[in-house]
Amino acid sequence: PIIIDMETMVSVVKGKLAVGRVLSPYPAYPSSVVNELKGPWRLRGDARAQMVTSIDKRFVVEFTEEGDRQHVQAAGPWHFHNDAVIFADFDGQGNPVEVDLNSIRLWAEIHKLPFVLKTEEMGWTFGKKLGKVIAVSHRNKMILDEHLRIRVEHKVDTPLKKEVGFTPVGSKDEITFKVKYEKLPNFCFCCGILGHTTERFC
């Protein structure tokens, strides 16, 4: 009989697997997606994709280097033909269909802020209105960028916000500021949802 040591098999792939999907109404071959992204990823090792039977056409990516997998998940957003590609960690034991793939990390910029509001603390305040805050760009608490840059985890089933508001102390009037996103993938100008591309998918 063939004896399979599951613990050994899991330890071999631990930290090297990710589940991904393309936010698009059109199908995309996993191997094509990964092969096209290898350049932008700047891998130290290699990566290969395996298709998963699922409604959202997800796939599993196996990296030969754990550091490459960590980089891919932390950086981005990644695009395939201008459509967003999102990834999440996978331990190799459960069902990849059950992995949560409903958020994407984006850099948001808050434009035309008064100087006194360009602080790390205000970055966290504004960022919470856009999603889960990952980081606020600063150096030793000093904001060096022209705009306040905030790294947020955006839920893909919610519309992108075009502006955020702030009500000064002692005032009842809210002041709004424009929000722009860096390297933004395809989204619907009708509803603001990533991956819809046109209003007929709303």
C-alpha cells in the first residue's frame, strides 16, 4: 500500500500557495493570468496556476519561494488586461472555493487637503471611510507626498467612493475632499463596482 504522510505534504507547500481570481465578467485562463503577471511580480523563483471549479473562476497559484507569495499578496493591485486580480493565502488543506476573495488592497489619495489636515492621524480617519486601513504613507510622522496616501482594503462588492467628508469641531457643515485611486483596475462608471466594466453588468 502507498502511505501518504499528510503532514509532510502540507509542510512542503506551506506558505507557498495562494488562491486568486480575476474580477471580470469574461473568463480568463489561470495559466495566462500567471504567465502575464510573472514580469510585474519580479519573482525570485517560479509560479504555476491550477484551475479550480468555482462560480467565480478562481485558481490556485503555487510559488516556489514563500517570499514571492508574500510579495504578491502585499503589493498590487495587479491587473490582467486591466481587470483586477486578487489573491488570498491558502494553506493547501481546506477547500479553495471557501477562501474569502472579496477584497483588494488599493492606494487611495485624498486631494486638496488643507496643510493642517495632512497628518497620519487624519489618514486613518479618512481611510476608515474607504475600507480597512492597512497603512498611511509618511516618514517619521511627516507627510511628504503632495496628497494624503492611504493603503486600504476595499470590499469589491461595494462602490468605490469618489470623495470623503470631514466636519470641523464646532461646525455643522461637512467639508468634502476628492478621492483618487492609484493603478485602479476596470470598474463601472455607473455603479462604481470593480469588475463590472459597463453598466449592463450592474
